[in-house]
Amino acid sequence: SELSETVVNVALPKFKIEGEYKLRRPLSLLGVSKAFNKDEADFSGISGSRDLFVHDVVHKAVVEVNEEGSQAAAVTGVIIYTQSAFVGTPFVVNHPFLFFIRNRQTGDVLFAGQVNHL
């Protein structure tokens, strides 16, 4: 079966997803370990002494979709409405779904998430 592009009129429910992730362990597993070790860390370029080290790295992300559009942390998408009639296949999202917010120029995925409860 082949995929084809179709213009659709999407109706999404309002939702807000927040996540907070502690990154010390994942970063350590990737080899970033000296920064977390008080005896090995060297941030003397910042503080002038070697008594500075990283305790943890916390990443927080928020994605909110409402009547005004979508907002994801510092990344904002705007939905523009027109007064002319929209012709497209209706697509009402009334079940669990995945979402992706991409950079239109590069195609990079900036945010991805899953909504299970509406």
C-alpha cells in the first residue's frame, strides 16, 4: 500500500503535557562523568577555583495545545484561520494519539509526545 498526501481539517482536543527529566544518569552512561565528580570536575574557567561541579541536569518540557494554537516551551506554532470555507477531509481526534512538532525548514523533530487520556 502506498501513502498519499491529503488535505485534512484536523480537530484536536485541548491538552497539556509536562515532563521533567533528570539527566545525570543518562549523561554519565554516555561518558559525561567528570563534570559530576567533585574531585575531577574543572570549572575553574567559570569560578576561578576547582570547587565547582555539576550535581544534576534537569530538563523540563511543556507542550500545550488549545484554541489559540500550540506552544511548546520556547517553541511556538501558530494556527492561522481564514474566513473562506475550508475544503478538506474532516479528521476528528477523539482517541489516543501521538504528536510531533517539527521544524518546517529542516524537518527536525523538536518535540514528540503521546496523549492517552482525553
